[in-house]
Amino acid sequence: MKQFLLLLSLALAIFSVQGQSTKKVLFIGNSYTAVNNLPLMVSNMANSTGDELIYDSNSPGGYRFMNHASDPTTLAKINSNNWDYVVLQAQSQETSLSEAQMQAEVYPYAESLSNAIRTNNECSQPLFYMTWGRENGDPVNCADLPWVCTYEGMDDVIRATYIFMSDSNDAELAPAGAVWRYIRENHPSINLYSPDESHPSMAGSYAVACAFYAMIYKKDPTSIPWNSTLNEPDANLIKMAAKNIVYDVISTWDFTQKPIADFSETINGGTVSFTNTSTDFDTIFWEFGDGNTSTEVNPTHTYFENGIYTVSQTIGKCGKSDTKIKTVEIQTLNKQIFNQESFSIYPNPAHNILNLKLKKNYKNIQIIILNLSGKTVFNQSVENVSDFTMDISSLSKGLYLIKIAWDNIFYIEKMIKN
């Protein structure tokens, strides 16, 4: 019993680390999507790992991209939700046509569908569904298109076409056909085809679903406990194939433009002004290397000690992110002459009024109050006075740093506002 509880606790710990994920996916295709109910298979896989798939589909038999691009049902479904992904599957032969035919009959409609997806929601991601060559090639088109006479030739063209469409449309690609080819070459006893030598068998659809699970959730498909109706050895071989071809090299199948983090900085004493030069982002987060952070686009930060600080900037958009890391060196600060005995601040904690008493009359004393993020909330110069009263009633309650600066020499003291 104790051993069981230990294993249960370990499983729960692993599950909590990986975390649950809910994705909304629309499947646009034809019979290759409808056979064996591919969306439901992906959903069953997700449920078995603690994830969730909210899905819809439109997959009339024989539909091409040109049909979907003007189909009211397809367009209504695209606009019906803020999908995380919209899967785009072409008719099984149209992606192996001649280049001239595809330029006229395939590529423009793939682009039209991709544009419709992003018009509905700029963060919805087109996800192309790479299919496969027919088991023994395509005898119908073999005379006119000699490259489709064999499985290998047809599969090569289909793969190249889907890579081109994904790259051209800033999309991701679920390489089901590449998983099939790996299985055909390494585990030929697993039959991926239906008797028509075109559509997927249950094992074939399971392989497709594993590829989609890896791309949609960015998780290892070998962690899927649900095997559909397959025996465990075959299911495990298929999951391992999807891991090798998809998950282990997942960036290979992502053709989207990523946000690129970048910034420059200007150092003036202990104060550093950062200028954001990143591209294509909607969130930004800075860490200044001294425990302080900011979400401002172009922050200014004050350091209070000499040293080398590691600054990181992380930007994100539509679930993708990038981080830029630099070091800044502060080496001009001097606290040797102007020390705490030169002044006093009171009361501390303070309410609305804070008093500064100087030991002697200094010329041009700068009084700066900063919050713990390094942002200046009070800044005033004092000329030839030994006593000064500050109105801090507008400050929120909390801990602040008061900086007394004179001739590039300063001292810093903590101040509490009640």
C-alpha cells in the first residue's frame, strides 16, 4: 500500500509539473480528416494526458482548398471562435500536381484560408496537415505526372509542397506524412493504409493523431497512455516514431515568424536608460539584475552599487517569446565623502511630511525618492539650505529609497511611508 501511495504521489507530481493545457482547434479538410474521426482521436489523446481539446471540423469528402476558400460553412466555422489552431488539409492528390497547376489551383487558396484565419484572430495559427503518398503511387495520374508513379516519388512532392505552403504562410506544419514514411521504412509490419491504398487505417490515423498532439500541445507523444484499438507494442512504436520525427525536432516544423528581443542602453552614473528595439511583440518584461523588474517599454533604472548587472528583456506575442540578455557595468558611483552623518531625515516612518536636515549648507543638493522598482517618484534640487521639508502626501504607502546627491556623490537611505 505504501509503495502504491508513493507511486501515486510521484505520478501526481510529474503531472503537476507538466501542467494541463486546453487548446481550441478547428479541423478543415476532407475524408483524410473524417476517416476514423481524427479530431476525436486527438481529443482522446489529450484527455488521457490531462489536457483538453475543444474542437470543430468541416471535412466533406474530396474537398480541395479552392472549395473550402469559398465554402460558407468553412468560413463561418473559422469565424466562430478564437481558435488556437486551424488545421488545413488539402485533397490528397492536389499537393502532388505539377508546379504550374499548384500555383493556379492550390497555393492561392491556401493563402486565402490562412488570411481568413488571421483576419478572425491574429493569434490563430494555421496548422497545415502534411498527408502522404499513396501506398503504391497514383496510377490515375502516373501517365501525366511521372513522379507520382511510386509512393516515394509522390510522397516527396507532397512533403515539399506542404513545407512550401507552411513557410509561405508563416504557419506550423503537422508532418503526418513524414511519420508515416518513418514507420513504413522502420516498422513495415504496421499497416497504415485502408484497402483502397489511400485512406488511413486505424493505425494510420493514430500516427496522424500523434503528430498533431505533439504539434498542438508541444509535448512528447510517448507520454500518451491511450492506445485506441491498437495493441500496445504497435501503439508504442507509432508514438516513438512521432517523437523522433516531430517532437524531438519540433522547431523544424514551425515556420512562423518569432518575436525578436533586442535593446540598447545609455549609462549615466548609476542611472541606465533602456531603449527597446524589439520587433513584433505585445508583452515585455525586464529584469535588471538587482532584484527589480519592469513592464515598461523603455524603462529607466537606477542602480545603487557599483558592479556588473545581468539585464534580461523578454518579449512575447501569440504564445511565442524571445529573451535578450546583456550585462551593464556601473563603476562611477562614489559614496566615500558624503555620508550618513552629513544629513538626517525624519520622521521615518513618515506620513505626509518628510524633513531633511543637513549638517552644513551644501550648494545644489539633489533629493530623489525612488520606489523599489527604481522609478523616480520625487526629484527636487535644494540650493544653500540646511533644512528642507518635503510633501510626500501623494506617495502610496510602502518602502522607498531616498537618495541625497551632491557633486556626483550620494548617499541612500530607506524611507517608509505610512
